[in-house]
Amino acid sequence: MPNTHMPTIKLFNTWTRKAEAFKSITEGEVGIYTCGPTVYHNAHIGNMRAFIFADVLRRTFDYAGYKVNHVMNITDVGHLTDDGDLGEDKMLVAMRREGLNAWDIAKKYTEVFFEHAAKLNIRKPDHVPCATDHIKEQIDMVQKLEEKGFTYKTSDGVYFDTSKIDDYGYLARLDIDGLQAGERVDMGEKKNLTDFALWKFSPKDAQRDMEWDSPWGVGFPGWHIECSAMSARYLGEHFDIHTGGIDHIPVHHTNEIAQSECAHGKKFVNYWMHVAFLNLKDGAKMSKSSGKFLTVDAFEDEGISPLAYRYLCLTTHYRMGMDFDWDSLKAAATGHRRLCERVQKLADGQSLDSVELSKAALAHKAKIDEALFDDLNTAKALGQVFTMLDADDVSGLEKAKLASLVDSIFCIDILSYAPPKADVPAEVQAMLEARNAARKDRDFAKADQLRDEITALGFVIEDTAQGSVVKRG
């Protein structure tokens, strides 16, 4: 049975543009839908920031005692490269790039996504439905919309008529009249600029790798319909929380709301939560189409643990934009390592299961929890952890216990983390060995010179009873 004495969790709701106390549809339970990856390429680290946020959200509800049902889709069916139903199919672009069929492209990048997610300690959601496994549900939903008069057919597909609903675009506060007047684009056979495809027809002169029979002809689903159909399948027609990046607000999530509420005749989602962009330092948005993107593998190539990136994301509120550069990541790697080493020293290898928290320790826990439950303010919660570690009113084991408890949300392996061996480049390790040899030969001038060179590269030397070791500074 779920715990019905839940702490108050405040969440910023994009629908209302304000923080609200969360109230679940079913007491003690929460249903969360996360827009998952489109598996025609690697997910870049900006994408992974959104998935870290979704993971922190579900872990926060776990921590608070809720029974969580977390669903994330896999977009493994080709759709067009443009939100306006224009451009080339993303899967076709990938097929030309790699010489694989669409099914193999989807399989390859789905596997890579979960490999990268695991390196970031992102827990696999309870349900991970693939769009290609739920074509029937998508066709059924389009039929419902057709029966209710919300669709029309053109030569290239079945479209949703956005003029049929009064509040279309409310999530994004779209100025529909302004859009219609300001845009000068080829709308083809669409009746309104904001109308969108529910089902696209396959080209008559070629067979696609991914196409299905439907009441309207052979084709494939529009991008937006898959999330509406799969969220209804696994969470019901009305559920608690929907997450995604801020880029989903004006089109994808706006269209999900329109088609879901028209198909089912009820409110779709109670709380909409969106993650801000992660940008490259030069200000360019990180995107696959621009060619300017990094993946989790790049961290390991530089000898940096992917958990340093998770730690970096925790230091910035999810609704604030992040500017990424290697210096900030290296600083985060140092901060993460030092935090883990400090707590591990306090724990001293002892089991923390039986550690009882004093009144003072519980007061520190309450401050950490308050930050976490205030719209997932992980940056403030981290600050409270450091305040707790510096406090004189709690024991070392209590500090380690509190850090381990909050790490069920942070998930940065505070008690078990060890820097990757590649964290220290081979040339720096060679310089350390040369310094050790110089000291043994009593050539202290050379030893000091090598120490200064190592320090200048951003590393520090620790001389211990077991010998000298070098770590990142």
C-alpha cells in the first residue's frame, strides 16, 4: 500500500506558469510520462540533461513514498525533420548516412541510448513502449478524432484541424492570429498554419522500410499521435505529469494536448514540466541537425566520469539554461570527487543501516528535503548537504548516512564512487614516476620542477605512507 502521509511537493506547472503543490489523481500514486529519444542518431548531452531531470523527478517521488508509474516512449518510427510536417524523414536521412535499414537504425540507437543512460545512473522507466509496437493504438485514436469531426484528408495525409478548438496553443500561449498573419510559408493543402499530420501516406513511387496499412491507405503515423496513444495505453486518458524539453512546448506538447483532449473528451495532463536548454559556450543550441553535439562517450574519451556530468546538471535548476564547456565539467568532476571522498572517509567502510539520526541530524535532513520538494531545487539541496557536512552538531556517521539518503535522488554514487583510471592521463602518471625517481635520487630540484609542471596541468600530488599518488585538482 502506498504511503498516504505524503510531504508537500511543489512543481512548476508550464500550463499555469506557476509553482503548485502537487496533488495526485490517485492518492499516494503518481503517473509520469516522459518524451523519450528519437532513435535515428545518438542522444546528445543536452537531450540527456532532460532525461537526468526526469530521473530525478521520479526518484524524488520514490523518496517521498509515492508509488510511481514512469513511462517513456521510444520514437523508433520515421517522421519528418520539421515540426511543420515538411522536410525529409529522419530515418531516411540516417539510412543514407549509415547504410542500414530503418529497423536496424532504430535498434542500434535504442541500445546506445540505454548504454549512455546507464552510465549516467538514469533508471530505466517502468514502461518503455516503442512507437512501432503501438501502431494499432495510434490508428484507433486517429479514427476517434475522425469520427468526432476533428480531421480532414489531403493528398499526403490525414490532418488535425486546429481551428475546431478554442484553446489551441494555450500551453505555449501561442498568438494564432499573429502566426497566421506573419508567416509566409507554403502550407500545401493544410487549412491552417497550425494544423498537423495525424497519419502520412507513403510515397506512391517508393516503398518505405516502415509503413503500415490503415483505413486511409498505406502510410505511417505523425510524430505527435504516438505519445498521445502510448500515454493513454500505459497511464490512462488523464494522468499526473508530462515531462520534456522546452522545445516541445509550442508544437509537440501543444499538439498532444489538442488531439488527446478532443479524442477522449477530458483533461489530458495535470502538470506539465519542461527542462531548459543546455547550450555550447558559444551560445549555439546543441542539436543533431547543426552537427554541434557531444555524447556521453566524449566524457570518457577525456577521462571524465559521466557522473560528473550528472553532478553538473544537479548544480543548476532544471528550468535554468546551462552553458556547457569543458572547464565547467572538469570543475564539476573535481567537486563530485571531493564530495564522494569526504563522505567515504566519514563512513570509514562501516554499514550505515543501523545509524540512528539525532534531532540535529533530522533538522539538517528537513532542510535538504525542503529544497528537493521545492520544484526539485537540487542546487539548493546540494548546498544544504555541504552545510550539513561542515556542521558541528552531527556525528561523522550521521553525516555519511544523510548523504547516502539523499544520494537515492542525486544518484552520483557518493559511497561507492572511484575516479576512472583514465582520469589521470598517461603522461601525467609518467611525470609522477619521474618525480618519484628524482626524489629517490635526492634530486629535489628536479622533483620540485616536475611537481610544479603537474600542478600547472591541473593535478595535485598527495604523498602518503603507501607512496605518491596524483589526482585532478
